[in-house]
Amino acid sequence: MSETVLIIGAGHGCAQAVASLRSEKFEGKIVVVGDEDYIPYQRPPLSKDFLKGDLPLERLYIKPQKFYDDRDVEMKTGVRVTKIDPAGKTADLDNGESVSWDHLIIATGSHVRKLTCPGHDLGGVHYLRTVADVHGIQADFDGAKDVVVVGGGYIGLEIAAVARQKGKNVTVLEMADRILNRVVAPEMSAFYQRVHEEEGVKILCNTGVTALEGDGGKVSRVLTGDGQAFDADLVVVGIGIVPAQELAEAAGIELDNGIKVDEHCRTSAADVFAIGDVTSHPSPLYGRRIRLESVPNAMGQAKITAKAIMGTLEVYDEIPWFWSDQFDMKLQIAGLSAGYDQIVIRGDLNSRSIAAFYLKDGVLIAMDGVNRPAEFMASKKLITMKAKPDPDKLADPDVNMKEFL
């Protein structure tokens, strides 16, 4: 009797899992359940070209419908899984169906963190995680003059850039003492604050939102803890995400800052795998357990999972990498900079093209590159090699990165 793989969640990890299962010669049934009304689509463009209106929905799809049809995938969109039973190997859906499976892949991703202050539920207050979220923001964009972005991370700054390019008055409110506080060094935070301010974005750090006020049920002001008030026709909140682990938690699957998986993406439940934002996994490269919110991680784990289902156990040990587009700048990050004890800057911090190299005990552990693709590509290899490059040469833009390889 042929086996069934059930995939919960229709994102990047799902699309890759389908492709990898079939390329690994899995001949059984593949069922995908996604709670949105769309086949798997790319999330990174949501806060960039799709929000701008420069990218049609059809081009957002990771693969066309024909891709899934050709691979005999049963796609259930607009349906939510309400319960999984690892012992009975079943999943209950909110449409009354029950799906039996032999192998389960949880690819549920993450949820946005939400404001809980007074006025958080007013009209004109938006989050950005889905196509529907973007459509909601776009509906309010045209009539908006003053846009307040709550949160100075990747998403918040990308939204701020788009709003500014649309001619809006844009204010970013960040609770921490600097923007991009969790992911880059102070030098890079200052770099990005300068560029945004040059483009007309107003950024206030150490500024927490205490309330939203509105007229007629729609937001009109944002109040902060230091007594300030900001006019706002539109508020977009980007204060982080949390793993969508509820199904696993209710099923008794072990958690650890997300669903805990081993080096083969296996959970604590037999024949249950988890991939993407929802997981934490052991990183041989960094010697600790990490949870990554990135497309490459979801796709890499999907490949490892497909192999494991087919009986080949390979260790997942890919270097983390991320990117962000803001104005005329492409930020590419390789590795994780936490714990660095030295930073080396290549390029002029007053320009729009620099590289920041993070070292720990002389070893390159991470790199941020703004419009620096050569440094980014070389750094991915150097980090994997645990290389100890000469800091003076790293700082010299005349030294070709190939020299370090």
C-alpha cells in the first residue's frame, strides 16, 4: 500500500518539500493543507515589490499550479488543521475532514507579534505577513498622508522605504536604543538610520507605543511612553514574529524556542518532521541550537526531510543567510553575528555600499554587505571554513576577496 505524506503549511518549505520528495522518487500520496487561499508563494516580496504594486500575484507564486498537478499533489487551500494525532497518524481539518498520514511535515511558519495597548484594534492598523495583509495596507495607502511604522527591524524599515517612495510622511518608532538592534552591529544601525533620514524617514528610538487613538473607529494618532503624539492615517506594525507551534504543542511534541528538531529535522514524535520558521535545530557550525526566520533555512530543511523520509539521513548544517531591500540598497547577511568581539568595516560608512565583517577570536562568523555581492559570496565560504582572515586586508577595498579563499 502506498504511503501518504501530509504537509501542513503552504510556504517555501512546502514547495521545496514537494519538489524534493518527487525528485527523491517518493511515489506515494502528497497532501498539502494551507490556511490561506493561495498555493505556496514567496513572502519576502510582500514588504517590497508586491507592496509597491510592482509585482502581480501570479509572479509571487513559487511554482505555478501546473507544478503541483504534474506531481500529483492534493492541494487543500483555505483550510486549517485543528488537531494532529501523532499516535493515530491523523489530522483533523476545520472543514470536518480527517486526513490519515504515514509521514507528517509541519511547515506552519510563524505568527506576527501584535500590539496589546489601547486602540490596537482600530481600523487602519495593519500587520504584514500574508497577501491579505498587503491588500489591506494597499487599500489604506492611497488616502493616507501620515504613516507610522511601529518597529525598526527588517520588515518595519522595508515598509518605511516603500511608504516614503510613495510620498508619505513616515515615522518609525522603535523601542530599542537603535534600529535593527537584534541583527546588526551599532555601526550598521547608524548606517541605516542615516540613509533612511536622508530619504525623509523620521526615526525615533527608545520610543514605545502606549496607545492608539482614532476617530470613527479608524486610527488617527499614536501615543508613546514619553508623552509624544504622532498623526497617523495608517499604522503598520512590525515587532517580530513567533513560531506557529500550537498544533505541535497540543500534540505533546517537544518544544524549544519553536518545535525542537534533530539534525535530520525529526521531531520528538515518530514520523513527524518540522521545517522552517517554526523549528529550532542544532547547528554544528555554531555549536548551539538556533531558530532561523529565513527562506533558505526552510528550503534546506525541506530537502533534508525528503531524504529522511526516503531513508537517507543527512545532517542539516547550512550557513544561515538573509537579505533585505530598502531604497537603492540590497542588504545581504551571511552567518550569525551574536557573540562577535571584533568588527571590520570595508568601505565608507557615509556611502551606500559597505561590508561589515564580524569576528570572534579571529574567526569570521558573520558578514553584512550592502550592495557588496562579491564580499557576501566569499564570506559564505569563509564562514563555513571557519577562516581567520587578516583584519587589515578585510578592511582594504583594494584586496580582492578571492585572496582569502
